[in-house]
Amino acid sequence: MTTRQRIARLVPLLKKFPGLGATSARELEQWIALEFGSLDALETWKKYGPSQTRAVAPKTIYHVLAGNLAVSGQHSVLCGLLLGAHNVVKLPSRSGEDLICFIEMLPAPLRELVTVQTEFNVETLKSADAVIAFGRDETVAEIRAQTRWDQLFLGYGLQVSVIWLGAVKKVTPALVAAVAHDICIYDQMGCLSPQAIFLEPGSKTEAFGEALTEAMTKEIARLPKVERSAEEFGVIFETIDTARGLGQRVWTARSATIATAGAVILDPKPQFRFSCLHRVIRLHEVKATQLPQALDVVRGKISTLGLAGELTPALEKVLLPLGVKRFCRVGRMQHPPISWHHDGRPSLADLIRWVDQG
């Protein structure tokens, strides 16, 4: 199959999985053309300065996936299918149902390009041309250590996202609804999910916290029900109880079946703290110029920074040295275009090699 033929077979499936960021052939074609300079780079030689070049895809890609977010695994497999590679998929130890559904719904010619494994296999790892690994930093490092020197390796470890709202003098329904969507849609389980919100001192912070929990309650009612384990409930309640014990203001979001389905905690300290996830987020007050100190613990690990307004040159100067990979408006943090640079790197171009002629 050519690239165009693979795209044509994938489009009907992508329309059933809009979270991947593309639902049309045109979007996939533009993505490939952006990364390769040509839609047909895998099939034909293209002029490249005084010579010619073409892209060569790996024959086999080993995908070692994490269980926190199905869309990450689906995107990884999609990349391999677009390249025409054979994809060996090591399923996560839990929550792999949505990924299996995606694979089983592939049209037969593409389904033949996917092999599923439930256990990590070193022999498969060694024989693959490329390896893509998701998980904790330690897990990714352990997998990388087992690869050959000449294998392509893409590792996706810890990344977090945060929101900077600046001076909030008026709490609007549109603002809190956008922030609530970013927090709630994937239960804070992905790298694009915000774990903290920062506002300028003097903002209507308490009014914002109260309005945000109301907006979260509405958003939770709109989204599919999330099943929680006893352990997850325990972590949520422990985080809330600890905050209240320290005298911090806490607002809780509700659902039809759960009295506490999320929470907003007003943290008096400006420094970023990792969330316990599951729709529990902290509010901090800090000046824009102090963001480097507040976010120092996640320097180089910031996937997306959500903004209420435009990215100004002054703010860009403060935040770019922190290693932020993507800026966008709140409400869009969880919906990057298919062509976004995953952790600051191209998803497709990093998987191919170039062959020159001339």
C-alpha cells in the first residue's frame, strides 16, 4: 500500500476516534507533508538541494504502552500504520480495552500490520527497527538501556501541564467552563492535563475557585462516568483532608453518584506541587516574573501551558527557558492538532531515515 492508500483506509476509523485530532484525509496528508516535505516521500525520490532524497520507514516498530491514557497508545499505533510498518503492541497492564477496540476496528489490510502482546518481550524489542516507549521516566530509561545502539528509540516519560491565567479581575462562565473541560475530560491522566493553575496576586482567586468547581460539576455530568478504585478514592480524600488540616480553602465538585468527584485547593505556597490527579487541582498566586521559581521542579517537563489570553513577548521570555513545549488557550489543552510536536519532537519524522542519491 502507498501512503495515500493507507490514509484512505484509516479515515473512516479516525472519525470514530476524534480524540486523535484528525478526522479527514486532508488533515493526515497535511501532517505527513509537514513532517516529510512531501506526501509521497516514502514512495518516490524528491529533489533535495543538488541531489535527491527519499524517506525509509522502519519495517517493525515495538510500541510499549502505558495504561494511563488510551489515546496516547492509539496515536502511537496510528503513526506506525501511516508509515506502513508492522506494529508490535505491548498492551498496558491495565486499561487497555480502548486500545484493543481501536486495533480490532482497523480495516483488514491494516489490521494485519498489528500484533498484540500482553507481556514485555526482550526478543521482540531487540528485533524491532524502532521502539516507542511510554511510562515513568525510570521505565523508559530501563527500556532504552535494552535497545541496540542502531535502533531508533522514542521515549515518552513524565510530562505535566499547567495553566497561567494572569490577573483575573472578572470570573466569567466562559473562562471557568474552558478550564473545567481541560481538567475533567481525561480525569487528569494524560500529559496534557493541567495539574495546577497560577493567577496573579490580587486576582479574584476565591471567586474563581468556587466558580470553577461549579463548572467542573457541570462538565463531569456531561462526560462519561469514570469508575474509581478504592485506592483512587483514598488518595483523593487524603489529599483533601490534608489540605483542610493545613487550613487551606477547598471546594469540591460533585457528580450524580459521588459526593466528591473532584476538588480545587487554594494553596498559599507559590511552588508547583504534583496533583494526586482524578480532577483534583491546586490554585496558586504568583507574579509572572516568579513563574520560573514556582515551576522549577518541573523545568524541562512542561508539556502544555494553557493561557487565558495571548502569549505576550514578555511572558514568552519568562516561560520558554522552562522548556514549555506548547502554548494554547484554555479549553484546547486536551485537543492538539494531529501535527503537534509530541513532547517537542515530530511524531513521524523521528521514526524514519533519509536516503540520498546524487
